[in-house]
Amino acid sequence: MGGCLPGGDGSGRGRVRGQVQVPGRAAGNRWYGPVAHVWPPPPGGRERLTRWATASDGWPRTDGLGPAPRTAAPDRRGVSGEGGPRRPRRADRARQRPRRRRPMNTEELVELGQQLRVDSVRAAAAAASGHPTSSMSAADLMAVLLAHHLRYDFERPAHPGNDRFILSKGHASPLLYSAYKAAGVIDDEELLTFRRLGSRLEGHPTPRRLPWVETATGSLGQGLPVGVGIALAGQRLDRTGYRVWVMCGDSELAEGSVWEAAEHAGHEHLDNLIVIVDVNRLGQRGETRHGHDLDAYARRFRAFDWHTVEVDGHDVDAVDRAYAEALATEGRPIAVLARTLKGKGVADAEDREGLHGKPLKDADEAIAELGGTRAIRVRVQEPPTTRSLHSAGSGQLELPRWEKGERVPTRDAFGRALTALGTARSDVVALDGEVGDSTRAEYFAKEHPERYFECYIAEQQMVAAAVGMAARGRVPYATTFAAFLTRAYDFVRMAAVSGAGINLVGSHAGVAIGQDGPSQMGLEDLAMMRAVHGSTVLYPCDANQTAKLLAATVGLAGVRYLRTSRGGSEVIYGPDEEFPVGGSKVLRSSDADRLTVVAAGVTVPEALAAADALEPEGIRIRVIDLYSVKPVDRETLRRAAEETGCLLTVEDHHPEGGLGDAVLDAFTDGGPVPRLVRLAVRTMPGSADPDEQLHAAGIDADSIATAARLLVEQVIVA
């Protein structure tokens, strides 16, 4: 290969792509021409394809991902030969090359950094709140990225060749918005609406408001995990050559989710992922764990097989070289560790504690010290011409079918239905937390291995990767035991803040799993998912219902949760039955009904068995399968309350926040509230077989029948 940039010298810290230095750029900077072949190919690059990318200067290069002999010459016919990737024709290269632009020199980069600082100070001062000092430390890092390395068409945020940028330290939003102003996509008037009611420029950035934001940040430790998801999509699915840039703060590197992401990125050899760590030493209340010890962070990243570059974050030329080295490194993700000073450029704020999250005391004086306001405009490098390699590709969906009376676990039905959905739609992807043989996600993996992502026992990373893939236009289904999704709940919450369309599937729910005991039982998941803004919560009771509800989730917005069960359950619905979201099914009904039993999932067959047991005693009960826990079928519940006078809910879940509360929510409009009794898991379970568990919890058929008798007797006495 060609010469190496500093740090890529065979030290074991990462391979550097071949380079050809091209004259014509200012001293201290380099232009790099095309590389015909890369050998050995990066992992996962067995397919022979040509991925277009562009170096930091706007010159095109190709990364050959197919295996080729070391001595193989480029195929000059312009088509892919057996020995190597397609060599682009001259006309192709002309189409791929972005418009020429003059790179900024050192002085101009310094001035741009100062402008970003000044505008960050001004935005926070106008809002009388915000985090200007955290923005000031990273201003030079942002300036060099924006001016020399980011490839982005702000007029077309969905351009498949756009690089992706995530500000993981979302509290430094004044810096991001100042960069948007420098790029010309917002004006100064809008910049000064920061944090005001109705402004797009919220305290922490969200894609609901701004089309250039990939994911909502502000809950620290989430940007890198989501970035890993986007980089995975880029590496294995999109294949358009975009890079993923994530800017983190040093404080958030204390979060375990960061190291779940770091290990996963290293394992997957995501050399399209560059994390920039703003090591400014100071957190909210004082010094961070490692202060300015860049090597402490470097050791940790290198332990997960990352290439690391340590740099003075205020030396723009050094930062420029560090980014170039990052882009030239292959086979490993890259961490640029930048030593910076919080509040850089203002003597009263620089490297001082106690100023986090506060506007500067004298903004005018600080602005003057920084050299005053500026009006620099940056022409951000255009992305290479490319095309998206995926589409929904919706074919004919042929869901699996089961006959009434069969016994099928709903988790099995989920796995088979997801596989069918993946066959019909090429945008469907599956992720699992190393329990695919239990959740039945492995069915999808066997049929569609290229769209299956093993996330191992790292549920935070799994959900974050789903968010990242949703940002790239995929329809992700992330699966694990319902109990283990609690570990990733903050990522679920932030997915809703982002407006991300993700599907979560929790299997092995409730005490019905049997002997494994309470550590494996999802008994809080319905409450957890119902509390998520804009979520949909579905709990099927049989195989055909599971398949139909799964198919319905594709067209829904927001976070969707499907709860599945471990044990086999009798198929009670025909394969042609429909189950609209927000609906329910009335399974038993008569004019003589004395009360209504509302069940879902594993308690539906128990409710039906109780109804059968009570009928010879002259006690008729209505049975409702409330498969849509959110949104709930208010109309059917209200009608049942009016006609039977009493509702009895039965759920394999704790009483707080689950099915009973969902039913109660149907009567919160100020109207009359019916008599409502709830059967739920109120004790801490132990180990027992499924039937024993349901009986001990008081939610089996016998318990339902007993409760119904008591309620009917009380009504008679009353």
C-alpha cells in the first residue's frame, strides 16, 4: 500500500488505505486520489461490488470489497471481473466527483471555530439557558469536520450518499445549530430562537423538528450506540459509502452503553464509523473520571479493536490530519480523542468548574474577547452520486396459517410470520439479543441471514441499533425476553423522543413461562411500554392472531411492542380472522351476561374455560379478548360495562400499569365508572410448572370462576 498518515505506521492501531498524494493543496494538508484495490478485504466484504466514497478533499475513490489476488490489476473494461472490483470509467468518475471547492486554510478554520463559539454564546444568552461552554470546547472539532470532511447535501437530507452526523453530547446543541447557520440552512434570526416555545432549535436536538438530525440525544451514552446501528446499515445494507460521525463528550464515556457499542463496532469492523471524543476534562459537577488522560480512553477503545488518534482539539491542522487518518483507516472503527478546554477562548470561562449548563455571565464581553460576530459561510462537501440499494420491495405477503385446535406457542408463530414478512419486504430487518432460538428470531436468520443482526447480550445496543436502522429507512424488529427489555428502557424512551419507528418483541412473558422463576418473567413490560409516548402495545393469544398483528405493525408509527408467550396455546381463531389495532374480540356474549371478563394473551383460554365451567351453574359471563392493550377498544368496553354492570380483568402481569389500568383508561372521560375488579400477579413468584404458576397467581380458570361467583353473589345481595 501507499504511505501511511501519522499513527497508521504499522503499530497495530489500524490499517491505512493506500493513498496517492496530489499536489495543489495548502501546506499541511493533503489530497488523496483513488485507490484501485484494497487487500485484504474487510470482514463481511465477500460480495463483489463497488462502493463509492470520497476522500476529505472531494476526490473520488473506490473501495473494492470483493476478494481479489494481491497481484490482480484493475479490470479496465469497466465491468467487474472475477479477479477484482469494477474500475470506474472516466465518465463515471466525472459524474461521481462533487463540485470543486477551495479548502479552507489554517486561519480560515480558526476563524470558523471562533464563529461557532460566538454563535453558541449568543444563542445561550438569548435563551438565558443552555450549554455554551460545552459547545465552545468542541468548536474547532466541528469547524474542521464541517469545512473539510463532512459530505452532506442539506437540501436532500435523505440522499443515500450523505454522511451521517450524531451529536451524542446533545446538550452542546448551540454548537450544532451554529454549524447549521454556518452551512446556511438556518439564519441568524432563527438561531436566536434557541429554546423558545415553537422553535425548531430545542435544548437538545431531535429529528422531529430538524431533518438533518439523525436521532434524539441528550440522554448521554446513546449517540454512539445509535451510530453503530447506522454504520451497520451502511456496511451491510446500504453500501453507498457514507461515513458515520459521532461526537461524544468525555463524561458520557462512563456509561456502559458506550462500551456495549464500542465492543460491537470493533467486532463488526465498522471502519465507516468515526467517533470524535471531546475530552474537555469537566463534567457537570467537576472533573471527569479520567480528566485529560487521553491514553486512558485510548486504551479502552483499543481493547475493543479500535484505531485511535490522540490530538490537540484546538489545533485545527492537527485535527484535519486526524480526520484524514481516520478516513484512511480500514478494518477498524476509529476514535479521535481530542484534548480540549471547556469554555475555550473566554478567560473567565476557560477550563473552569461550575459553569456547566449556564449562559456566560457577560455575553457581550465574551463575544468581544472572541473577536466579535462573523458571517462565514461554509460550502459543505457534496455527497458522491450514488443510488440507494434498497427499497421496500413489497411483494405478496403470505402469512403462515394454522387450523383451529392446533397448539402453537405464539413465539413460534411470531418467528414464522416475521420470516414471511421478510420475504415480502426487503426493508424488514431483525435483531436479537442472543436468544434467537428462544424468541424464534432464528427462523428469520435462517431465511434472511443478510438482514439478521446478532447483538449478543447487550440489549441497550440492540434497541439502539434498531433506532439507527429505522433512521436509515428500515423496519426493524428487535427481540429478547420481555424481562430483559427493562435494561434498555431509556433507549426505548428516547426512541419515542426521536419519533423512531421500531418494533420490539418480548417473549417469555409472565409467570406462564414456568420453572425458570421470577428473574426471567416479564411482569412489568406492559406498563413500561404503555407509558411510552405514542406507543402501540399488542398481546396476542393464539398463532393466527400473532401473525396478523405482526403484519399490522409494519404500517404503524412510533414504538410498537408485541408480547409473545413461551408455552403452546390452542388456536381459537381461523386464519382469515382480522384483528385491527385498537380493536378487541368478544368471544362469549349473551343478553343474560352477569359480568364481563377482560383477558389478553395466556389468560384468554383461561377465561373461556371459566365461562364454560360457570354456564351449567346458570352464570353467564361475557369474555373479551383485549389483544390491543394500547390503543384500547373503548367502545366495546363501555358497551360491556353498560350491559353487564361489572368488569373483571385478568392478566399475567403485575397489577400496576397493565391490562387492568388499560381498561380503566377507557372510562377516564368524566362519565360513570363501572365496577372494576382486577386479577393479576400480586406476589413474587417462585419456580413451578406453568399451570401451577397461573393457579398460584390467581389468574387461572378456577380463580376466574371463583371471582365471578363472588361478584355475582355480591350483586344479588346488594
